[in-house]
Amino acid sequence: MSTPNKVTAIKNGPLVFEGNFRIKGVDGNVLASADKVYLCRCGKSGNKPFCDGTHKK
Amino acid sequence: MDKKERSYSNDEITVHWKPRECVHAGTCFRELRKVFDPSRRPWIDLSEGETAAIIDIVDRCPTDALTYDRIENGNIEASNTPKPSVAETVNFSIMRNGPILAEGKFTIIKEDGSEQNVKSITSFCRCGLSKNPPFCDGKHNKEGFFPDNF
């Protein structure tokens, strides 16, 4: 059974992608197609586009 | 018609600009800056590029923010270039020095717990500066957000 595709904006935190998705990087290469991924939305992550928790500091 | 909508013409085409449709993917100004320059007013100047190159960029705008009509024998003919349809998988594209472009059907759960359904396309802020989070409002262009210039 497929789960509905969902994007959650965590308060003062990252975007969480859940479901059937594909993430392409700036060069068009596929970075991830996992079930759940955390993406940076504060601009400060050292591992963009993914969240690395830097927003808490 | 929205008061902010604009149309620009050369001898061959008219390009229509609908700012409300823009999701700030940035393909236009990144790839054809001479024609599409957000820091200039008016920001579109068709005299700065070849018509074929302008059409290519307009066709690659992910929304109907940029569309065009051909002018033939003084008459306007619609371009009939529908934007690509959306597949079941949601595609997220990281735009260089810009937002996350999202294409597909999904539900957004915002910080306050409210839900919003997206049917085709939207863009998410990646710089932390948007006044309308989690969506992009183009603010990264004004403030300078260059994480991908490597």
C-alpha cells in the first residue's frame, strides 16, 4: 500500500519528505529516492540540500 | 487580468509574464540573463536575445508564469505548448542558488499543523529568508543566497 506523499515543515526545523519521491540536485543527478528525507530550509546546513542540525546552533 | 501581468514583443513573438504563477525556479534568468534580468526594469528585454533561445527558455518555465504567442502576418497565434503533465512520483529539484521545486501531488503540513494539498507544482524556501514559509517568495535573489556556486 502506498502512503500519501507528504511534506512536513517542522517548526524551526527542516522539511521532511515522506512518500514516493525523487530528489534531483543542481546538476540534475538524483540525490535520493528514499522513504523519508530531511531537507535544509534555513540555508546553514553544511550538507546541503540535506539538514545537518546546524539550525539549532 | 492581473494588473501586474505584462507582455513583451519583438517582431516574431509576444512573451507574457504572470508574476503570480512564478515559483522562482530561476531557469530563465540563470540561463538567459541578458533577456531575463530580475535586477532590471522592465526585467524582460526581448531585444537582447534570439527568438529561438527565448522560446526555449519560456518552454522550460515550469509554470505558466512565462508563456508566448507567435506573431505571424501581424496576427497572433497561440503557441500550443502545454507544460509537461505531472507523474505519480513527486519530483523535487534543488535549484541552483534557489528553492526546491516540487512537481507532483502531495500534502504539505505547515508549522502550525494546517494542511494544504498541492496538485501540480510549488517551490519551497531553502534560504530561510522567505516571508511566506515554507514556500519560496523569491527573497533569496534580493538578499544573496549562493550555496551552490562551487
